[in-house]
Amino acid sequence: MIRYCWLVTILMLSFSAQLAHCQSRPLPPKRNELVDPADSSKPRSTIIELRLFANTDGGGLHSQQWSKLLEPMDVSIQIQRPTVNDKPEVRERIVGTIRYVTAIGTLDRSGRISFPGHSFELADGPKLREWIDELKTYGAQGTPNGQPNWGLSKDQFNLLYSSLLKPAEAETIDLPITEAVTKLPLPAKFPIKFSQAATAQLRLLGSKSTVRQDVRGFTAATALAIMLNDCSLGFRPNRTPADGLELLVEPQELRKDLWPVGWPLQKQRLKAAPKLFAMTPIELDQVPLTDLLSTVEELTETPVLIDNYEIEKAKIDLSKIDVSFKRASTSWSVALKTMVIPKKLSREIWQDEAGRAFVWITTNRPGRAVAE
């Protein structure tokens, strides 16, 4: 058998495939969910209103104490008996340039007040003030720290997601990262910002802080994530105190809630990447892995990308790896997975925000989700 017999013409036969699965990444929103909510003028000031429901079991006895405690915090408070339709919630409305945030909660007989996700006793003055300040700064949604979807509402996240769907068209290979990002079709309404830590990391990398993989054809979001990942960076949506939104670039070592490089497949695998999953005779004998990946990309018409951040952190040199595969009729997806596992690598399959499938070569570190 000729050493590079893997260059033979692919004989494609359809076969049944399990749906891709993963546990570490959220599902992308459906296309019909990507709506642009009506823009409203940004409020210049925020007024906090507290409404407490107290039953006739003695809770009302503490109303004067709470009124006195809240007076210096510049909030209005109203205590009343609940009706059938009343329920705890935090909501907001905007009138002109003023944002009104109304927190509706309960006052029990022990004197504790409770709101969705928060409860306070009379001794919790500093804790309550911190929450009030958070509402004044960020509104009803509260601080984005630690919240799913980066603290964005569904409409906000869908608007951002849909604005990052435009494909990258410019050639960016070997360009400095800071220059390359200006060539991506990123939305002007969501400006990109490099944190001080990210800027320091790029200075440390020096001439190595350049684009290393071709991202043309990918959505702006995935293209940006790939570029940054190669420099140990990532980005995330960041809500500002002025109720704006920016794309903040930060080092991967400092943040774990960065925008993912790819999402779970939303189509059946044979429809997402038919040539990658089609059956074909494959036999390899000590083929350089980097050469193989380039050839698979060409034969299957499916992009193959490298997780340089994780691979280099694991001190794995792809250029020194050769792979072999005993002759069999299988798919390139299965063959790749079989060959890279012994090299402490994994083959994952994702899609960009617009549904374009791609292969992601990364490490097989514990806890890593793999799309089978």
C-alpha cells in the first residue's frame, strides 16, 4: 500500500450518525429568536422603589424600623397587605431620562425582608446598601458578574448574537491582533475593548501576537474568538454602568466565562458536514499530523482549526506528531478521533453562530466536552 494512500478519491456512502452532544457550551439561540428590540434612550438617573407585602401576623410591626434604615439610602418604601395577584419581583421602567426600578418583596413576622434572590435582616444594613447601589448602577437585571449569558436579558443577548453573524472576509493571517480585529465585521454599537491585562499580555507576546489561522468565512464572533484564542485571550460581552454593552478582551487565565469558540451542532451531522461523516476507505502509515489535517480539510470541505491555547499550554508540539491508521472503511471524523486520542488530543465538532460546521483539534484534558 502506498504510504500516502489517504489521498485517494473519496467514495461517499451515507451512514447513520448520532447527534452531536456536549455539556460545556450553551445552545445558540434559534434564528427566529434573533430579534432587535426597540431602542430606548439611556436613563440619566435611577430611582429605587421598594414595595413590601406584610400579612397581619406581626410583620407590619417592623415597618418603622425598615423605613428608618432605608431613609439614608435615598429609596422610597411602601408597606401594604398583599393581594391575590401580587408576587415578589424586580422590574424597571424608563420615563424620559429617568429609570424607575421597583423591587417587590415580603416582610415576615421576624422582620426579614425578601426579594427574588435576596433577603435581609435589620442587621444587614451594609449588605442591603450594596444591593441598592447595584440596582442603581445596573437596573433590575443587577450586576452581570456570575450571571448566565453574561447578565444579559434574552433580548439583549439575541440582539448581540445576531449582530455578530456577518462573515469575516478580509485576509488577516500574520497581522497583529489589534490590527486584525479592525478588519472583522464587528458591530459599531458594541465596541471592542482590550483590558489592561490583555494589553499587557500582547506586549509580552511581542511579535507572536499575530493571527495564525485563516478565519475567512466564519462569523465575526467565531473569527474573533479564534484569533484571540491563539494569543491566550478571549472576549465576553460586558455591560457597562451606563447601560451600554462592549466586547471586552481578557486573558483566558483570568476569565472562564469567555465567548465560546463554536457551539453545538444544530443540524444532523450528515447535513452539517456530509463529506466529513461519509464512509470511505482510509489507511495511513506514519503521516505528519499537520499535513493530514490540511488534507482532511481539503477532502471533506470542512474547516479544521487548532486550539493553540490549550495545546501549547499542554506543551504538545503538533509538528512532531505522526499518525497511522489501519486500513478500514470509516469516516474521516471517526478516523481523526481514533488517531489523535493516543497523542493526548481530541477531535471536536462545532458550528459557528451561522451554522457553519468545523473540526476543532484540542487537548483531551479531563472535563472537556466532546461532540461525538
